[in-house]
Amino acid sequence: MKKNIFVIGLDDFNLHMIQSVKNAENYNIYGLLDIHQLIDSGKYRLIDMLDLAKEELGKFDGSIDAIVGYTDFPVSTIAPILCEHFNVPGPTLESVIKCEHKYWSRLEQKMVIPEHIPDFKKFDPYDDKALEQIPFEYPFWVKPVKSTGSQLGFRISNKKDFKKAITILRNRIGLFKPFDQLLDMVQLPPEVAKVNSSHCVAEQIISGRQCTLEGYVFNGQVYTYGIIDSIREPNRTTFARYQYPSKLPKGVQEKMSGIAEKVMKHVDFNNSPFNLEFFWNEKKDKIWFLEINTRIPQSHSDLFQKVDGVSNHQIMIDVALGLDPWFPKRQGKFPVAGKFFLREYQDKLITGIPKKEDLETLAHKIPETLVDIQGKAGMKLSEIPEQDSYSYATAFIYIGAQNQKELLEKFKQCRELLRFQFRDLTVPSVSSEKALEKIPEAEPDVVIQVTTVPIEVPNKEEIYYEQSGDQEMIKP
């Protein structure tokens, strides 16, 4: 008998990935909740969505064998509630909140890996004397206790920066008020009880080569299966690409796996995939722990498929069904793969996107390449959902190659084959200098399959930029 698997916010890309996993012919895949309802410009109707999901599942005439999700809040927090309610494998809500509440998470990390985390301090952005309570020298980073896509995270270099950030935070931090409804569902320690979604965390700058470690916990045991490098643009705030497999030294990767095991066991996270973000400061041989995400990153799925032969959705599905996951190594078509970001640093009106024949030409010249456009003609770049504070990501390109040189060359070809047309708008540039003056608005009705004007690709075969702090603005 086939297993019934419910996927929260299912879209075509992820359905394709799930249908390609081992034993997929034995699964019935059902979408649960509409993805546009879930993001809805950041208006997270958490309880409404939760009630609707329970209602849909309650009407299902058959067994409910697994409930999964692959996106950030609110999906990452709805999933454990539904798993408990319908008695299928999954992490507890408390363990998920321990990971996603940025202040509580840091407190938990401090207990087991204090040498790998920066100094941090909670503060109230509505307090006019907040800056006086932050004991760090400039620069430092501020971020909400809860956000998604690293929205509302800012690098603070002086009092002026802090003042601008506070103004924006006061206007926008209410986006994540629904997170407080989850805090009411768990037992919070005294030091966390009054730190809700309207609070922020300031952290000292950390730097180095950034990466994401992917793993899972199955029956209380922590396993890791891959590390992806996050390569930044020269501005050090936005990503140029994700690349797999990692080029970090083997010893560094092993130490990161050990850190992951300590942290995930400590927070009692179980029966679910996760990913952890790290920095490795090569000069000081220092590993810094950035944060925890309680899901697989769909941004990496095609990279695993290209290199290992199967998507990380394999892990998600197996664990959700209570199966010891099967995951091959280096059985894919390519030794190396990358997800490239095409970006604009100034708001513009999109007047044209690549045509069907352009995509067909690309598919012929560079087989196995996927293109995912994040906009459509007639809309502004600032209307693309979940943008960062420093740029507009207009499209993603997933490429496989035989080596690093070929990977970068293929990306150059993609830029030439795929062309956008823009019309300039008389609005401030979204550069690192202007970022605190404008946050792009997000609209819910865009996320279409199918790139933008060029960003410079490094001429060298490989280049890593020094990276600082919690300034990841595009989540994996």
C-alpha cells in the first residue's frame, strides 16, 4: 500500500524533486496549504493556516503517514504541530523554537559551544536608550529575534546606521508578531519569557568563509551528509553562489559535524532534517557558528542531485516516514554544482524577461541547467517577495560542471543567453550604503519558473571573499 505524504506549500519544483527520490513510486504526494497563502507578503496568518491544515487533513480518507515542509517560518513551525497532532514522526515544537528564536538559540548554544559563538545582547528596538545597552564596538549586527529570509538584519557601523535601522525595525518588525502565538504554546525559561518577536539581538561581527552544513536527526542520533560553500559578492553582504561540494579542509568539516552533533542533541531536536550555517576564519583557524534552520534548504536540492545523484528531499521523506535515510555519495552526473544569483542593486521596472526560445537555446547548449526567474514583466524588482536589505535577486541558475573553471564559464554563457529588459526608476539605489534607507516591499503573487543583467564572475578559478556576521540576506 502506498504511503500518503503531505507537503506544506508544495510547488512544482519541489514536487519534481520528491518524485525523483528512491521508492517514489510507493508514495502519494499531496500538497497541503497554498504557498501564496503562506507567504502573503509576510502577513503570516499562522493560526488560520494551522486550523486550515488540520481541517484538510481531518477530512482525508486514508492514512496520514508523513507531514513535511522545506521552507522557513511559518511552515517550519506549522509542521511539528501537525506531526504531533496526527501522530507522525517529527521534531517537537519546543525544539524547533529553541532553534528559530534567535536569542533563545544563542543561550542554548552558549551552554555547549561557547567558544564558537560571538558575544550577543538582546535589546528592545522601541527603547530610545537601546544603543547604550549594547556593549559592542562598531561594527556589529542587529537582527530581530524572529525573521525569515534574514529580513531586517543590518550591519551597524555608527550611531547614524543604528538610528536608521531602528526606524525601519519599528515600522516592520510587527511582521513576525504571529511567532508570539507559538511562544504561548511552549514552556519558556525565565530569561526568554519576555523576549518576544518585537525584540532584537545585537551580535559582534564574525568573519571567514561561510558554509552550510546539512544533516538530520533520526531516533536521537545526529548525522551529517554534506557541506555547501556560500560564496559572496565583493560587497560581502550578498551571495554570488552556493557551491557543492565544499572546498573547506576535511578537518574543518569534521569539526563542524562535531559541533552540529553537540548543538542538535542539546536542544532535543529529533526526527527531522536541519541545516546549520558556519564561518571558518582561515587566518585564525576559528570556526564560528551562525544559526540553525530546522528544514532542508531547497536551494541546495538540485546541487545534491547533480553531484550525489539524489536531492536532499530523500532525507526529508525518509526521516518523516520513520525510515533510516538512504543517501548516496558522488553518484551524480557532475563533480561540482552551483546555484548562482543574478542581482540588481537598484530598483527597476521589468519590461521583458527571457523568451521561451531563449530557454530552449540554453537547454540545448548547457544541458541539465535549471533557471528560476523571480519576477515578471510589468512588475518592479522591489515587488519580488522576500528580498534582502542590500539587493534584488531576480533569478537563480543551477549549473553542474566537471570542474570549477567550467562551472564559471557555463554561468557566463547563461548570462549571455538570458536577457532581461529594465526601465530605470527614480528611487534610491539599494547599495550597502543606501540599504538602511529602503527595504523592498514584498508581494505574494510572484514566484515563477524561469534571469538578470550581469554580475561580474571572478576571473580566477576560485575566490573566497572575507565575510562578516549574520548578514545573510538570501536564505538557503
